Amino acid sequence: MELDAPKEWWEDEQIFRPISEWTLQKNEWLDLDQAPETCPPYVPQIYDEIAVRGDQLNSDETDEEFDWFDAEQMTNDTFFCFVNKNRRTIETGEQVFYCYGNRTNKFLLLNYGFSFPGNKYDSFEFPLRLDVPVDDLFAPEIVDLEWKSRLMQPVRLKKDQICEVVVSFLRSACKKSFFITNKSAQLKPGKRILLTRPVNLFYERYVFSYYLQIVSYVSDQLALVSTLEQDEELLKRGEPGSTEPAISFELRMAVVYRLEKKKILRSQINLVKKVLEVLKNAEAVLLNPQESEPSRAY
């Protein structure tokens, strides 16, 4: 079946603007010269919600009584008061725990001098260039690990979820190359491509193939210094059964930080491969519905 799509899908140069001119705006294009009053009406509601929450936080219901604090008794020998979550007295010699907040390993390492494995708030951030040509995308040209490009879109990857910013970026960047090379493919016509919602099964598979190329390329670049397995072996030095001397605390924290980034990328690669497998199976069902129907023989 020929692709019976509107001309502007793959020929109109207006929709193949530089990537730097797009932004996520509720499934719609937003021009750089668009007037502020044309922004979607839901934006002011966000500020209303913030204002309401701020009033709630400053209300009497959230204020805490500190009648136990005796200013005359505690002023001279007290430099600060630490109130624990359980509101109980901490005994002398008891370990005191402190929550640093929902921080990434990068933030913890730069501000507190440590990082730790398994940090569920950790992420790996790098930029995607906005000044690359869209005719023929090449993953190494899109990624800017040295943060040198003046036009870029930072993306943040986590272990357990697909990055929506990467997907939206690629949905915008891949349109021209996809629809030019797939004019005669068996594609589902009649729908336009949106940044924040999938509308074309074949295009989604094309987008996620580039997603896989990007995370694989970044993973390969980090592996040029050391592999994930090499970092794990380095952290085992000094442990029981190891003949190697233990590494310094500073080096250990740096290796943990580096290792966690590689684990995030490996998890991303596995996630994207699963998505591509699902899309491939769905594509097979769409192209060959009769072969995919379950047998009715009893």
C-alpha cells in the first residue's frame, strides 16, 4: 500500500525547521516568535497550584510547636538544634542519620564528597545537539559529551524509565529522513507526527532505533576509559579474599560515580531493546493480521 500522506508530511520544508525551534508544548509546535498570550491556558494554572501549596505550607496546620526550646538555657552552649523525624531525644553516643534529599550522585559528590551505589535518585545527564542536519542523522554527531555546542538540549537518563525528552527530540529530528526513505512502505496514513504522543507505529520503531544508537554510543564512549566490569573489580580491592590493596576513599567515590553512570546506560539499552521488540511484534501483527490471529480449531 502506497503512503497516501499529505504533502507537508515529508516535502514541506516548513515543518522541517531546525531542531532548535521546537519545544514541548502539549503536543503542539511553538514558534520562537510566538506571542506570550498565545500560550496554552493551562500554564497559569500551574502557578495557581504553586501558590495554593505555598499557602498550605505556611498555614497554621503545618507549623510546629517548639515550646520545648528554652532560649535562656540553650543559647549559651547550643549552636544549633537538630530535630529528628521521630521527635525523640537522641542518646549520647547514638548514631545520628541525616537525609541529604533526593539528590543524584553527581550532586552528592560535588557538594558532600561522596556517592553511593543503588541511588534511586541518580541520573546521567548529557546534551543532544540542536544544530545538526536532519536529512541524515548520525548518533555520534547528535551527542555532545563535552558540552561544547551552543545549541543543545540536555537530557537526563534514569535506570528504570524511558526518557521522554529523548523520544520527543527524536520524533522531531527523524521526520524528514523517515518519510523520505519510506514513501512506498506500508505505513498507516492519515495522522500527523506529535512530539509527546505516538501516532505512527512504524515511525515509533524508527525513533527508538535511533534512541538505541544514542545510548549505545554514549556507553561505548565511557567504556573507552574503563568498562563496567573493570570498575566493579576495582571496587572489590581490599575486600576479604582480595589480594589487591584497597583503593583510597576519594578514588572509591569517583569509581562508584562512574560505575553508576554505566549501569544507567546499560539499563537504558535493555529497556529500549524491549520496546523495540514490542514494536516489532506489533508491526508484524499490523502488516499480517491474518497470520497473527489465534487458531480457532478445537
